[in-house]
Amino acid sequence: MKLVLAVVQDKDVSRLQDALSEKEFKTTKLASSGGFLKEGNTTLMIGCDDDQVDAALNIIRDNCSQREQMVAPISPMGGNADSYIPRPVQVEVGGATVFVLPVESFFKF
């Protein structure tokens, strides 16, 4: 058995959960936040048999699209903010960060 941890952007999570549910994958949703953009994201915990991991990864890949987004940089801490002129930069967001972990035992009470 494996535990698939998928960290996805909030914009993708509803579509991903629907697609996983369609294929009868059970998920547990955890709210989390990203470090770089300080935006909300969601971590899905998906327990599955070893032979289902590839199917789960394909669903995640198909439903978590990467896209470019303009973001304003954060003002420098401790510096003079008067001379700081923020210029939006384009960054790639979306997609998913996925960890596949072995599960020694599983209990449901």
C-alpha cells in the first residue's frame, strides 16, 4: 500500500478531487499554504494499492495544469520602502508536487 501526498494549488483542487472520485480514489483534504507566493494550496492524502499509484499520478498530472501568473514582489524587509519600486514578475504556478510513501499498516476506526 502507498500514501500519495499531492500538494496542489487551490484553483486545481476541486477538479482534481472530482476526477479522483470518479475513479473511486478516496482522498483526505488538508489546507496548507505555499512558501514562495504565500497563496493557499491544498494537500490531498490518497491511500491506494501499489498497482493503483500510476493511475492516481496520471489523474493528478491531467488535472493540475501549470500556468504563468504575474505577481508583485514583496517589499524588502528592513530597507527603505520609499525607494523600492515593485515590478510584477511572471512566475510559473500550478501543477502538483507529489510524494509517494510506503505504508506499513493502515487502520480505519
